[in-house]
Amino acid sequence: MFGKFTHNVDPKGRLFVPAKLREELGDVFYVMIGLENSLMVFPESKWEQVNESFNSVPLSDSGALRYIRSNVARCEPDKQGRFVLPPILRKYANLTNDVTFLGQGDHAEIWDADAYNAKEAAWLANSDNLATALKELGL
Amino acid sequence: MFGKFTHNVDPKGRLFVPAKLREELGDVFYVMIGLENSLMVFPESKWEQVNESFNSVPLSDSGALRYIRSNVARCEPDKQGRFVLPPILRKYANLTNDVTFLGQGDHAEIWDADAYNAKEAAWLANSDNLATALKELGL
DNA sequence: GATTAAAGTTCCACAAATTCCCACAAAAAA
DNA sequence: TTTTTTGTGGGAATTTGTGGAACTTTAATC
């Protein structure tokens, strides 16, 4: 999963799955809260792994995990390729108008478009950042 | 992959893969942002290596890599040997009219032709540059 | 318990964008 | 020159993305 795609949430809270990600995300996927008010989207296969990890943590340590897990949404897109994102998640990520999907290899991320653009622009503005990152990748 | 080839982007954002690079790039290749507003093009085999590097970085540290990865495009040339470069990448590299491909061994680079020519001219203007470079190569 | 309102789903329709395909000019090879 | 390959343009058909209507379900009110 790669690339950046921007769509809007409609008044009913429906989100369109970008065509390029649709196949990889499949008919059923899971949305969970992520870092910095982003959301993470897992295709079913990956979700099973994540779920395993949840289960391997002892219940007593699970304060934070309880919160995360209780806000997971199982989503199934409709015929047009849209799905309804529960209000809690929409609120967590401040999704109001435009929303960007980011392909991140084995999963995707959902961000409020403005918030993400600001972050990205700030990062790109410092060209050392890119040079360092490429070096880390061995390029 | 070697050589320098210049073609144009058409209004639909299509780029022609230079004949001499076509075989080495294959039916599927990946385009990613590079230094100084250039783009990097990887054949599938090389891309797999790069992708490994991406995956070896823990999610929490991946801030920088997020921006890079979300600007990757998987490309498949059409029957004429052209492929569509997503607007984000075209914009990043300021591709409007003429575009040059540079063969760089295991990958290729894409530059705006004017921008690249200017850089090249500036570099050539100082003859010490060449001497230094050859020395680095042990020649 | 019936009626109405609100919220949530499913479906249909349409514009815009993208893909696919055909045609042709220019350049290179035979 | 003739033939093939390379490079470019554009139209037709399909897909994508968006809005909203119609229908269900849930809840609220009398």
C-alpha cells in the first residue's frame, strides 16, 4: 500500500476508500486510533496479527490497550466503496471535510487533510530531513 | 541503467519510458521522491530491497519515512510504453513540459529537464569537480 | 401501543477523472 | 527506400468519487 489520496467525509460520516487501496484493504478492514490523531487501517490479514498482540498482553497491564481496543471499528465498504467511520474515531482524528489516506506498506493511515499537509510541508521544508531519511534507507 | 533521455509529459500526466531503460525497469516499477526535487525510479527487484528497509524501521520512529512512503507510486506502463505519474509527484519535481531520465545503475532518476540542465551546466563549469570525482573513483 | 421523529443503510444517478485503445509522425534500422 | 521501432496526441469507454433519494431500523413521544 503506497501513495497519498485525499477525499472528503460527507455529512453522514461516510469515507471513500481510494481506488488504489481498495484491493489491498479488501472487503473488511479494521480502523484503530494511531499516533498524533491519525487512524490506522488494517486489512483483515494484518488485523489478525495485531489482535494476537493484543491478546498476548496480560490483562492487568492493559489500561491503555483497553482504550485502544474499545475504539476499533470493523468496516465494510458499500457498493460505491464507501464506509461509515464511527463518530468517536472521526472525532479523534478531527475529520471534518477533507481526509487523506496514506499507504504505509502493510497498513494505511487516515489523517485530517489540513493537519497532515501542514506536517508534511514542515518536514519537506527542511531538505536535510529527506537526505537523512534516504541515507537510513541505504539510498 | 545508464544514459540521459529527455521526453515530455503530456496534459494527462503521462510519461514515456525511454526505450533504452524499458527493459531494465520492467513492467512494474516504483517512483519515489528524491533529493533536490528529483524522483527516483526503482525496478521491482530493487524496490523490494528498499521496501525491506522501510519495514525494518519501527512505527514509532517512522515519522520521516511516512512522508516518503506516502509519496510512492506503483507504475505500470501502457501498450505504448507510457505511465501516469500521480499529480503529487509531478508537482514535487516541477514536471511541466520536458522531463529527463537519468540512468543511475540500479535505479533511474527523473528531473525537470530545465532544472537538471541548469544543474549540470553549473557543475561542468567548474572543471575541478570532474577531477575530484574521478579521484573518488580511483581513476 | 401507535405515531412520529431521528438516525442509519442501501441504493440510484451523474459528473469528473482515469484508463484503454487507435492512429499517426518521427526516427532508426534493414 | 522500405520497414520497424519509438515517441506523441487524442477519442471512447470505463472507473472513480460525490450527492442525495428511498427505505429500515431504532428511539422518543404521546
